[in-house]
Amino acid sequence: MLNRPFSVVQFIEGGGFDRIPEAFVYVAETDHVLMRPMPNLATEDKAAAFGFGYMHASYGHQSLLDQFAPGLKYSELQPVGPSPLVIRKDDLRKIAEPWLNMSLRLKLDPVADQRFGWVLEMWGYAIAAAQHGVRHEVVSTFQVEGGAGISAKHAQARGTYIFHYTYGLEYTLGGRPQGVNQIGEWSLDKRHYGGAYPPRQLTPPPAGASDGAVWLLEAFNEASAGIPAWPSTKSIGTIGWRRVAGDGLTEPLAQQVSGTSWTWAGIKGMTFAARGELVTPWGKGVWGALPKGVDYNDQGFCKEGCLFADFGSALHNLKFDTSASPWTFDSYRVGDAAHVPGVKQ
């Protein structure tokens, strides 16, 4: 969470601003997609930022402000973060290092670290800006963010500039939202592609999905189609990410494997326990029979007769050889095609 202020400081110290002739800069995240052309929303007197509902300071923050920013009142803090942001270069230069230093101080304090959590560097920015007199025009139409129910049409009608796809868009194949904290049968989530590019063209959402899901999918496909050098990938598209503990345990292979223990890359302790619970040295996971009819972009590795074993935030397709003595499997990690061997104990 501290990489953002550190990267801004590095950019400025490395002469980045010297290569930008404009007086203002736009700071965005990699999951910000412009919905329409954006003018300069800032002025000489005020930067422009989005108002976050979870960034409103209250009297309960005053004791921490007294400790880390003596003399600053909670009412002087604005409910903003450093992105999206339009700001004068001189103002960003003025607060970049104080923003980094404040964030580091908050992170190193156990009480502040727990209080501010994953938005700690946003609070570092808000505090540093208030300390150095940088004020913001809080622009409610700067961006829209939301999950499966998000409406691009409504956002565009309001004059919104940015689609922030911070949340996964998750649906059943019947077009219903999958549910809270559930990966969908149709899933468009940036977290799927941390280690590999998505395929050049993704399967559209099912009928009944929100127009926001349709808009973002089309934006993805338009962007990738316009990049001739889009790389080949081992990752899958929008279908196949949802695998539920215990799916397909009546399949013959699943019945054979249920209750057995294995080594993973020579390390003991992987057990295919009852009801689809997977026990590993790296924590619990889920297992079951691989859903049929899904293209895992694996060049036919699991055309038939595979199980899935998902743990450690990774999905693995397992092809078994029960004719060997002892039994073995070859694991194919979905997304980057890494292979790991397994041997029955």
C-alpha cells in the first residue's frame, strides 16, 4: 500500500515532472477506464479528487491526528485520496514526500496501522494535503465503482468520467448476480490476471447482466483488439473460474481419490478430504471434479478425467495416472501453465 507515494516521490526525483510541459497532472490507477473525454477539473487554487464514503474524518480520529499531525483538526481533512486526482505539479511536488513520510509513520504505529488498514496511504495523503494547504474540489462524478449491479448508462447520464472496476463482476450463466464474495460462473475480475494477460477477446456476459458488465467487457475487448502486439496467454477468459468444494464427487475418479493423501512437489501433507475439503501444508482449499465444457486454454491437458484442487489463491487442474504404482498426478496451474507433480503416499 506504500508503493504509490514512494513511486510518486521516485518519479519526481528522477526528473519525471521535467518531461511534462503541462502545469497539471492526472493521477489514476490501472483499473480506471475513461468513459468520456475529461477536461481539467482542477484550478490554480484547488486540486480535483473523488469523495470516498470511507474517508470521512470524525472526532474519533482526533487523537491520532494529535499524535501524528499536531495542530490539525479532523474537520480540516477532506474525504479524498490520491487517485483519481487532477492536481498542479507544484502542489503534488510539495506534498509527495510528506505524504510518503506520513504513510510510513502511520504504518509503523500498530494503533494507526490497525485503524487505517488497507486505506492507510490514502489517509497519509489526506493528512499531508491538509497540513500543506492543498485543498480539493470533491467531484462526485469523477468515477463510478461497484459490482454486478453497476449501470454504465446511469453513470454516463450523470456525466461520470471514469469506470473504476475495483470489484469483480460476477454472474451465474443465467444472468443473475452470483452473490456476495462469490466468484461467478461468468466472472470479470482484475484479480484473475495478476500473473498473465487475459485472452485477446473475452466472452460477453450472459443475458440479464447489467449494462455496466456489458460496457466494461466491450471496453476490454476493444482495447485488446487495438493492440497488435497483444501477447499470447495461458489464462482463461470469463468462464471457468468458479469451482465449488465438492462439485462432482460422484464422478468415478473423484470417488477413487477421496480420502487419499499425496505429496505436492515432493512435500507431504496434501489430502483430498470429505465433502471437497482440500488439506495442504499451505492451508485449506477445495477440490472436486473439473466442470465439463469449459475451455481452460490448456491445449487439451484436461480434455477429460481431471479434478481441480484450488488453494493458495491459485486454481490447479490435476490429471491423474491411476495405472502407475504409486498413483501420480500432473498439476496444471490455471493462468500460467506451471506444472507440479504429485505422488500418492
